[in-house]
Amino acid sequence: MSINLIKLSVGSESIESMARWQTSARARGPDGQPRHVTRMWPRREAELLNGGSIYWVVKGVLLCRQPILRLDEVVRADGIRRCGIVLKPGLIPVIPTPRRPFQGWRYLPSEDAPMDMDPARASEARLPTELSVALAEIGVL
């Protein structure tokens, strides 16, 4: 059985801006893979590593996901142990879903996760985030 995480992508304006951030040296671990460092170590590690993804909320809309490859221990200059969530490169667009703000990350059961966008539509131009939010709120997306 697998479980997912859901996380706000603070500072991102779009999937494209998030993808640019993840190519920066600051967003990558020593192995070059993108990672997200968090204070708390997930207690449901085995379920996350059994096919789980991190679902990213950008400007109030859940827009994409990334498969989780592994969890690495990260110790910064302050000596505090943190969790580095190592992610598969590339963002997978999902059906836009509005989400209210929250702090940290939350578990997201697979049955509650939005479906991936149809790959046949991947080449279509993405709607602006604000328009995606409005359409998702009225149930069009």
C-alpha cells in the first residue's frame, strides 16, 4: 500500500517556475537529484517509498506531482537532523484541484489524489494558474 504527501510550493508562480527552481544547485542534493528538505521525518516512510509521490500546491491549486525516490538524512550547519525527500526529476501535471493553505506537509491517500492529466493533452498550452483555480472551483476542471 502506498501513500502520498501534499506540500505547498511557496514562491512558485506556475509549474514552469517550479521546474526552473528544481534545476538550481540549491534545490538539488549531492547526487544531483531534486529534493525537498523538511524538519520532520515521515512516520509512514515505508508507504511513501512504495510508489508514493509528493503533490505540489501552487498558488492555491494542486497542479502537479513528483514520485518520491527515497528519504535521505540531511544535517545542516545547525546540527539538526532533517529529512531530504529525494524526488524523481520532472513534474507530472495533474487535474488542477483547489486546496486551502496549510503549513508543512500532509499525507494524501492515493484514493484522494487527483488523476494525472491525459498525456495526449500535455502538448497543449497550460492555462494561467488563476484561471485554473476559477475553473476548478466551479467544477469545470
